Amino acid sequence: MENGKITDKPRKSYELAEYYEVDLRTFKSWLELSPELSAIKNKKKGHYFSVKEVRAIVEHLGEN
């Protein structure tokens, strides 16, 4: 990330995929397969994950 942490502001799926250095499809499959992230896995294309959702994703998948 350019400035700050990944959890500093809302993020789109492609930004999180870039953070984890994986293809967007791989990132989305991680969300689909994770019961812990089931509440936030159904984001439509173009929508942002809230800061709270980004923190939950990073907490579950770990820091890169």
C-alpha cells in the first residue's frame, strides 16, 4: 500500500488481492471458503469493504 496500513480505509476486492499478491479470483475464493468471513464474502462487484470488514479479513488471513 502506498501510504499507511491496509486497514486505514475502505478497500475494494482488487486492492486486497494486490495486498496479498494473488489473483482476484483466488482472493474471492478465499472469502468463499472461509466460514469466519461468510458474513462479508458476498460483496457485489465495485463495492468497498468497510474498515471493519478489512480488519476482519486481515485478522483472519494475516498480514502480508
